[in-house]
Amino acid sequence: MSSGKNGSTHRWALAGILLVALGLRVWGIGFGLPHATARPDETSVAGPAVKFLSGNFEPPHFMYPTGFMYGLSGAYLVYYEATRPWAAYKTLHDFAESRRQDLAPFLLTSRAISVLFGVLTVFWLYGLATRAAGRAAALLAAAFLAVCFLHVRDSHFGVTDATMTGLVVLAVSIIAKWHEVGTLSLAARAGLAGGLAMAMKYNGLGVAVPFGVAAVDRWIAAGRSRAATASTLTSGVLFAAIFAVVFLASSFYILIQPDRFWRDVTLQGQTFAAGHGIVMPIGWSYHATVTLPAALGWPMFIAGVAGLGWFLARDLRRALVIVAFPVAYYVVAGSGHTVFARYTLPLLPFLCLGAAYTCVRVAETLTVGRGDPRRVAATALLGVLVALPTAAKSVQIDRLLSRTDNRVLVANALRAIVAPGATIYQTGSAFGKIQWPEPLRLHDVEFNDATGAFDGPPPEWIVIQHSPLAPYSAVPVQLPALLSQQYKLVKTFPVGDDRVRTYDPQDAFFLPLAGLDGIERPGPTFDLYQRNGML
């Protein structure tokens, strides 16, 4: 009876954790809208997915596999059929074209998929951690991931990372079970999950590493006999075959255009190695000292690394299979000078598992002979202390994502300041620029930094974009002198105070990784200048 009661308590606790995970990932899901590039790359995914609705399935590039895009296109089709009786569009073509008037349904659909897989990752991590370290550690690992800052943040984004991460955790969980049982059905399921992970993002190929480790360990444990060799090879071939079939079925244009695929992937590899926009330290050091501590909080990061080491020391065979993926992934993901924070997302579930392992084992050590209630209380207390910093940041990021983006705020404010049809110049990249409301019909002017002059008459208005993201908010060197001579500052639109913060410097996402205090809203700061002599 006691066991049944404990099982019921665990189920309710898990349900509560999943609800927290869902709430943190849904809160602020409409961030940035109607600005199209509040999260870079969302339109690079949604655009092709809309194009596929026409029946043309050729991808615009092979920088990503097409699995997520095809899946998103299917979700658009479901949305179209469900809303058609009440919507203005009556044909699929009309629905696709409606994105030009309202992008929200398209981006919200892709974001909803990330939310779903973000929550599923918490659930799948619970299953993996239960097998690895027991139900107490599993609940704690799930709770840690539910409130983990970077996982919460990136589960809002309609791109491939959160979905791929979830499928990796599912695949490793199935592989861990296959390691113990060895059935062909589990090998097939692992291949299916792994192939789907790679269909989302090429990094999913790393799932093959834990399967290889598990296969070698099973073969050695079985005495390296002829029967063991045959059984291991059969499972391995089945895993690899299903993995490859699933991946290629979802990215079949690789078979049609192999040269183009190889060219795009080679170019992406070169960019990854050299750095994106700005040269950064190599990922092995940068992620360990900056990204992961910001993603998890220092307490969870330290406990996570310690816990994975402790797990290896106490249960080597089981731990090797589970730790194989994050170790192999870190070796590869850290080998270049492109160090986007999102590259560390697949590491977070495993570090959450390690942190939970540390908390449980430390609590057991501190409460030896003192009974279960004290052990449970000690585990819970340690869990709260480890999770509190990252949970607080998750609430902060959600509050910021739910506020009007500065690019949208300024666009709306300019309706009352700038006359329709005026000429205007904006500094910075397209990611940070204001998208003008249709009634303004403003005319963009270009500045030639080589000549220090505009290409044509000086614009009536100039918008200067400021942010710590130097590659995306650069101001032409000769522009300040021209501003001081011919323009006056009309209004500044700030996003926060001037304290130093840690940003993701290669990524055009205008919120910091660390130092969210004092930030009022997403986006760059803008200064609006008016040409002298204008009424």
C-alpha cells in the first residue's frame, strides 16, 4: 500500500513539474510579434515550410535538414483545414499568402512545436533518469530541466534546436533500455528516434555514439561469443538502417541534389570552425566558462558536471552509455569558434541529470541512518538551492518576452512623429531594424561609409541602433560627424540601464544571457534624429 501511495505521489509530482515546464514555455510565446525576425532563423524555417504547401518540396538550402520544415508544413496544413470555415482565406494558396498581412499564425505554430517538444523533453528525461538513478533523482532532474533558463528560453523559438534536443533524450533513453534488454524492437525504436533527431538537425547524428558504446559493452559482457557477435551486429545493422531511412526519407532532396548538399554542409562547417561575424574563443573553453554557467546557473552547472563524474565512478557500465552523447557532442560542438548559446542545448538535460544525481547522493550521505523523511527533506532542500538561480532567470526572461519589443514599440511611436512617405535611414543589421507600419510607407535611404555621404539627398530622419551585439548594431564610422552637423536628437527609446551584461555575441537575439536585471524589454536601444530645418 505504501508503494502504491509513493507511486501515486511521484505521478502527481511529475504532473506538477510538467505543468510548470509548460507554463514557463508558453508564457511570452508571442514575443516580438509582429516583428518578423525577433528570433533570427524563425523565418528561415517558416518560409520554406509555407512554400512546401504549393507542392514544391525542394529546400532553399541544406544548412538544416528538412525534417522540421516538412513537419511544420504539415502543421500549417492542419491549421488551414481547422480554421478555414471561419477565416477569410478559402484556398491553400490564399492561406499561404495571408502571411504577408499577418505572420503571427505561422510563427506561433512553429513556436508551439518547440513548446511541445520542450515539455516532452522534461518527460523523456524523467524516464531516462529513472533508469539511470532512480525515481527521486528522476523527479529532480525533470524539475531542474523544467526551470532551466536556456532550455526555457529556447523552447519559445520556432527553430529546430528544442525539438532535436528532445528527440536526442528520447533516443538515449531507448538506447539505455536496449543496453539492458537487447531486443531488436528497442534497437529499431532507437534508430527511429535517432533518425528523427538528425532529421531536425545534423547534430542528431551524435545519437549513434551511445548506441555504439552500448553495443560494445553488451558484446563484451556476453563473452564475445559468436552468438553475441551475431546478436550485436543484427541490432546494430537494424539501428543504422532505420536511422538512415528515417533521416533520408525526411531529407530526400539530399539524394536528388547530393552536390548541393555537400557544398552547403561544407560551407557551414567552415563557418563553424572560423567563427560567425565576430571571432570568439574556441567553444571548449567558452562554453565551459560562459555559456553553460549562464544556461544553468553556476550551482546547477557545477553539480551537473560533478554528478556525471560521480555516476561514472559508481556505475561505469550504465553511465558510459548515457554520458557518451554529451561528451561526444561537447567535443564536436566545442571544436569551433562559432559559439552560439543554442549549440549547448542538447547538453542541458544530461547536466540536469548529473545535478540531480549529486543532490540525491549528497542527501543520502548526510542523512545516513536518519530515516527517509530527513533524506527526502535534504534532497528537496539541495534541489531548491541548486535550481533557484536558474528558475529566477527563467521567470525574468518570460516577463521580458511578454513585453512589447522595442522594435515594435518604436514602429508604433513613429506613427505620431514621422509623416507618411518620409525618407529615413537606419543603422545596424536587418535583425535589429524597425519594420515600418504599412500606413507610414517610409522610404529607406542608404549611407555609403566609403564616401561618408548618403546615396542621394540626406534623409529627413535617421534611426541609430545601439546594442552590445557589435556585429549587428554597427554604426558607420563617418556618420556621427554628419549627425552633429545636420541633425538633432528628437527622442531616445531605451531598453534598460547601462550596466555590463553577458550577451550571446554572435547571435542577433537582443536579450542577454546573464544580467537581466535592469532590462525593460527586448530589442536594441534607438535614437531618433531629425534633419535640421524641418518643421
